[in-house]
Amino acid sequence: MIRVGVIGLGFMGGVHLKYWQLTQGVEVAAVCDADPNAGKAVKGNMDIAGGELELSGATRYLDVGEMLANEMLDAVSITLPTHLHKPIAIQCMEAGVNVLCEKPMALSLEDCDEMIAVSKRTGKHLVIAHCIRFWPEYVWLKKAVESGEFGELKVADFSRLTFAPGWGGDSWFADTAKSGGIALDLHIHDLDYIQYLFGEPETVEAKTAALDNGVVGHISTRMHYGSDSIVTAEASWMMPKSYGFSMAYKVVFEKGAAVFNADGLTVFPSEGEPYEPDIADGDGYKGEIHYFANLLNRKTSEIIITPEQARESVRLALETVQS
């Protein structure tokens, strides 16, 4: 039985908690949040995280140190604001606990390097929860690119569009020193997946637009890979609230195309009729939790993401802003 603690009971904490609870061979033994009322009304744009969290059976803590001292945990999910990822991940690994940490890994390459060094020294797993690598429609695309089934890739375009997160004075999103802004919080999803598909780009070129408060609210990036292929990604916090959220991709191959959007995934072969390929059930959140559990149980040796790759995604995100 894997004993797990969840640190941070906001929207993403609710997602991790519920998927841990749905995973066989796992006991959510403890939850931790500095706010004693956390978890009573979790709001989000996905049903899995909505409503009041089921916390019965888990001991509640207000302090991470107290939780680590009192509980015999095999692993924790860290679902805290980005500026807390490094210190809490290091604290947990130093206490002998494996870590699944929300993306982005950290706010700087130096912080990433410290986390990697502690993981190596302690021998504890450090997995960064880049959920898109586990999202069924993106898993399909990875296999399509690697298999060469549709020939050489010509165009790959990714987008992630939504409205600005809460900018109230008590929101950590309002402070880019804590959140990293749109590049590290939103754009990094597609940047990470692109490097997962194609590796490190030769050069990165980005353009941005600002919100009324001066914070970058839209970013469009082109990555160059020394070929005629066009690889682009776009992220926006400038959509109206009525738009909600969307993630999508359009990929053109020599022998067809694939389009993923709110209507699902459709393949358009050069010959024959369009079709919807078979993909796994669930979403990337479920996939990353099951992957981490299988790592802990030694049921898989597959490496889908390494701390070094997560660090590279932070570097790419920072480079888009600097460019």
C-alpha cells in the first residue's frame, strides 16, 4: 500500500487528491494546507476538481514539517504556488519521501538544479506533473510522429487559450515573482510537449502582448529545428471569461493531418475518409498519477519525463519571454 500526502488543497490539489483516491493500492494518509478551510469549496473548470473535497480518512495538517514528522509517507503531491515548489520538494525529499510536483518545476534554472541535486543525493523520485505528456490525444500524436505512419511532419501548431486568472490582491497569480507569469504557468504546457516530441530547438522566437495591468497576457512562439518544418505554440490569458478554456493542436504530415480541439481528435489521411482514432480513456491527470504510482511500485521502467527535461522546459519558457 502506497501512503500518500497531498500538499496544497486548491484546484490542482483537488485533482491530485481525487485521482490518488481512485488509484488502487493507494491510501491518501494526509493532506496539508496552511488554510484550515481549504478543500471545502474547490472551484475549477473541470468536474474532477469541483465541489467539496472528500477528506475523510486523511489526517489534516497546517504545516508540512509536522506532517512529515508524524506520518510515514511514501510520496507526496505538491500542488502549491510555483514559488514554493523548490523549498517544499527539497524538504520532502530530505525527509525520505518521493515527490510528484506540479508544473512548472520552479521559477529559475538555479532552483531546478537544486531540486535535481537533492533528488540524486537522496535517491528519491522527483517527477514534475507535465500532464500533457500523459493526455490521450497527445499520447496518440507522440506515437504518430515516432512511427512515421503519416510520413514527415511539416507543420505543428499548438494553442492554449483562456481568460486571465484571478488578479486580486490575495492571488499569487497576481505576482509574477511567485507565478512566473503566462510563460511558466500556461505556455510551458505546450513548450514541454514540443521538446518531448522534437527535442531542444536550435532557436526560439516569441512575440507577446500585455494585459491592461502590464503583465504579459498573450505569447506566440516559433521554434526552429533546422528543417523546413514549422513548429509554433500560442498561449493566451486575454480571452473573455465567456470563452472559457481551450487546448488544441493542428499537425500536418506528408500523408495527412491531425486536428485536436473541443470536438475531439480527427485524422485526415491523404487517401480515404477522416476518422477518429482509438485513444485511451481519461485525461492527463489520471495518466500522471498512475505513472507515478507505477514507478513507486516498480511496475514500470518507462521514463516519460525526467527532472532534467522539466528543467529544460523551464529554460524554454524563460527564453520565450527574453526573446
